[in-house]
Amino acid sequence: MERLRLAVKKEGALQFLSHLDFARCVRYIIIRAGLPVLYSEGFNPHMKLSFASALGVGVGADVEYLDMELAEPVPVTDVIERMNAASPDGFSVRDGKYIDAKAPKLMAVANYAVYDIKGPAARPVSQDELDGILQAFNEASDVTYEKVSVKKGHKVRLIAVKNHIVEPVSGIVEKDGICLRAGILETEDGAIKPQQLWDVLMAQFGLPVQADLVLAWRRGIYVRKNGTNYSLFDGV
């Protein structure tokens, strides 16, 4: 068994698929590419394929990582060429590397992601005003987000935002709105979503935006240890 890790890009119409639909799309690409992928045993066998994270609907990514198990080694360049030839618009394989079969699973180690979060301004805003809003947030020692779960009978859970935003949030005013750059750390308690950070900045710090008109783009995903980000190809 050979374990191959791939870095792929998700954009265009594909960013509006749910994670389950995106995973299904990737499985079809692998089948069309004719790769010797392994399947689990049992009554309902499934392709041995796993992802670093579950991107939300509307969230695109410069890079997402996935692992697949192959029955025999195939040169990485051939895998990339064959998958890209079989891919729809919005999906591409950027890089790949064979890793130790006993390396931790992607979801167990991928704990830090960097996002661009963008939406239209509700009114004219200057760069100085945006910088002041972000400075107030970055210097705040305690920020809480109230998450309401409708599916669980409107159960409320408080998220300590600063446990997940461990580096300063930056941003720029653009012609068509506001764009923020934020890194989000996943802990044992989970993580805050880009949309939720947008809501916090709007409701608690006066960011002049509209809550529902926001899109996120993930620029990178990493293993973060002791304040340093490592590539998921490093097998850290």
C-alpha cells in the first residue's frame, strides 16, 4: 500500500459545493484518471481517501490536502497529469508527495488555516478607520462569540475567539469592499469560522459591513506547533 498526499485547488463553481459533494467529485476524478486506488472491505466498500478539512459552502481554497491509498506506486507527475486531465473547471492538483503509511491522518494534524474574508462595505470607510477597528480587536484580551445551534434546540455555546485568533488580523479597503486576512487555529474545543469572525468584528467592533454578504478564501492550511507553521507535506 502506498499513501500519496496531494495539494489541490478548489475554486469557481466548485467552491459552492458542500464538502460531501466535493469529496464525491474528487472520487469521480480519481476513477476517471484510472488510478489504482484502494477500497475498504465490507458490505459497503469506500475509496480510501481522506481530506485535511471540511470547507464550508462558498469557501474556496488555494490549497486543500488529501490523502489516497494506492495499491501500487504511480509517479507523482503522472498522478498530477492524469487527474488534471480528468478534472472539471475549478479543480486542479498542484503538488504531491508519497508519505509514510503510518503518518498521522491529515485531520489530526492540520490545525491552522489562513483566510481572506471579503465583503461589501455598508458605507464608505477609510483605511485609517479599518486599521483602528482591527487594532481594537487585536488588542482586546477577551472576545466571545455566541454560537446558537438551531439543530440542537437553539443550544447556545460560547466561543473564546482569542483562543483561535492567535495572530493579528489585517485588512485593506478595496473599491468593492473590505478584505481581511486572518489565521484561525483549531484547538480541542474546535475553531471559529471565517463568517463568525466577520460577525464578531461587525457586531462588537463596528466593522461597517453586511453580515450575510461575505465570502472566504483559504490561502493556506498548516500544522502549527509552538508558533511556527509547517507544511502538511513535512509529515510533522
